[in-house]
Amino acid sequence: MVRFENVGMRYGSGPEVLRDVNFVLEPGSFTFLTGLSGAGKTTLLKLIYLAEPPSRGLITLFEYDLAVAKRSDFPALRRRIGVVFQDFRLLDHLSVFDNVALPLKIAGSRTADFTEDVRELLGWVGLGDRLQAKPPTLSGGEQQRVAIARAVVARPDLLIADEPTGNVDPEIGTRILRLFNELNRFGTTVLIATHDRALVESTEADEMRLVEGRLVQLRKGRRPA
């Protein structure tokens, strides 16, 4: 699903943010990416969802060598990835329902075909009564749940989440993890960046740890039951 080989990343002429990173995400795996703030977690995720190219090394995504892939291939690759951003990136002029449904509309699905699924998903994340609300009227935690619902609604091949439980209470955090586990059982590969040790230790998923840009620890768990 994802392979990094001796990947390094720097911004401009600054120091390397990632150094000699090597790992493989197998299809259907569930992995936590951990490390302190500034360790390089967000940068590593950006490389996977094609927001930035690496400074050096090889990245393979869905069996595409990104160093030789055509730029015209990137939109199709991105559509296979669901991303939960730390800054949410919701569209303020759209309702909660329409924000979540956006990936399905872009893919060409008819509203009648996905209305019930979107409603059910929003109910699952505790927003069943906020379908027509606009993002500026929501709390930070509510906006985060909308962003999570949007990322998973199309059942992507790969789900990437950057601190997905950072602004929610423990009960909602547990629900979100259950939702990710459910997607994983249906075949979605899941990668979650977090500094929440309680979240990591509540599962037996894999863990990769970054320290100052280097991948220094790899815990092999098992696929969540």
C-alpha cells in the first residue's frame, strides 16, 4: 500500500525534517504514527497524500513509484485516500451534510444514492441533529467530527488521520476509533498520527515512532478484532 525507502525531507535550505525513513504499510494494516510535536509526523503524512514531494528517497503508493508517476495520475491516487487534517479544511459555505457528501459528489454519485449513508454516519459521530449547520457555527470538536466523517464516507483504500481525537471527549474518541476499526475490517488501510498514548495502548495495532525525524521504533501488533 505504502513503501518508504531512505526518504528524507527538508523545506528549502533548512535542516532535514525526515531522515532516512524506511517502512512498509501492508494492505489492510492498522498503524499508529507516534512522536512528540515537531518529530515529523505531519510531514510524513503530507508525503503520503501527495501534498509534498520528498527531498530524496523513494516512495511507492498503490504500487506507483511516485518519482516517475505522471502528475496526471495524482488526482486518481488522491481519490483513493481519505485524509483527516489537523485544520479540518471544511467549506464554510456548505452545510455539514454537504461537506461530508462532497467526496461522493465528486466521484459522480447521485444524492439519492448516498443520503441515508451520510445521515447514518453523521449520527454515528454524534452530529445527527446538525445536518444543515454551517461549519462556522460548530465547535472545534464538532468540526473535527465532520472532517472525520468526510474522510471515511467513501470507504477509501487508505485512511490517514492527523490527531483525529485531539479535540473530542473520551466517549466520542472511542466512537471514532471504533469507526476506524470498522473501516479497517472492511479492508481500508489506516494510519493515525497521534501523541495520545492512551489511544495507542487501547489497541494492539502496529506503532511506528518518530524521534527528531528518524523512525526509531516499530511495534508489530495485530489487526484489530
